Amino acid sequence: MPWGCKRFLEEKLRNFELCSTDVKFVRILVVGEVGAGKSSFINAVNNAFQERITSGALVDGRSGTSCTKIYKTHHIKGKDGSRLPFVFNDVMGLESANGQGVHVKDIISALKGFLEEGYKFNPVTPTSQNDSNYNKNPKTSDKPFCLVNIIPANRVSLMYQKLIKKMKEIREVASEYSKSCYYSLESSRNVFL
């Protein structure tokens, strides 16, 4: 990783090409506590590539409730407005002190590609196959290739054990799921690399 060469890395990401026509974007799922900065992170990446301030992902770090209410894909754009070959999926934040937040089963459904664009999160009841925004037959392009956990650096030592447990549960499922995906993709000649 050429850490001292920001422009080199930026150009490499701008010019990244997928080898499969079935997959148009590398999908990245962003998860974290309510108010951790998930949407701000997505905006910061978009800002860097557009070289200007953007606000595609709504942000509200002060209210204690998640500003993100629906499953939404954020396309990262270049300076010329073209879409880059990676996208971020923003989700409702995990439970914080007030007890409100996304259900862990919804995050797991998103990891497996079951959530469709516009799915409205319900902290009490996770998605089911009966929901209108449930994708019963996800394609490779519907599934995230990467899970990013956003943790607020100023509150790491104050994180609730319940929240840490949820993050571990998500990570364990993601790890197991990525192994099975890797093997199936390997047998189909690495569809995304």
C-alpha cells in the first residue's frame, strides 16, 4: 500500500475495473453505533473523489437517534460526475444508550443481499421473506463484498457491552459468510477480481 502516494491510490481506485458484467460495483456495507459517523464517512469518501463538499448521506450526530431510516446505496462519483466502481450501503445505526437502533438480523440480511433499496428499518421487528423490500433471490451484485465498522474514537472505552456483543455477532456471520462466498466465487473464476 503506497501510503505516501495519495494521488496514486486515488487514480488506482478511479480506474479500477471489474472483470464481470454481472457485477457493476463493489458494494461496501457500513455499520456502526447510532451517531458513530457512518454517513459522515460515506460523505468524506465522496468529498475526496469529487474534490468538493457533498452531503448525499444525511447526518445527525446530536439527536441520539439514527438519521438513516432506510437501506440506501450511495454511489461515489468522480470530479466529472461519473460513477466510480464502488458503492456504499448505509444502514440505521446499532442501538445506543436510548435503546433504539437497527436489528442485528437486518444487518445480517443486508450482508446476504436480502435487503432491497428503500427497505425501511424497524428496530423492533427485523425483515422477513414476506416484506415487500425483501430480495428472495439476491444476485452477486446485491451482496456486499466488504463490511466496514465505524467506531467513534472518543467513545471506544464507553461502548456498551451489549453493543460490542452485537458487533461481534455481525462480524462472526460476515466472516463465515465471506468464506462460503469466497469458495463459491473461486469456483466461478473470481467474478469480481
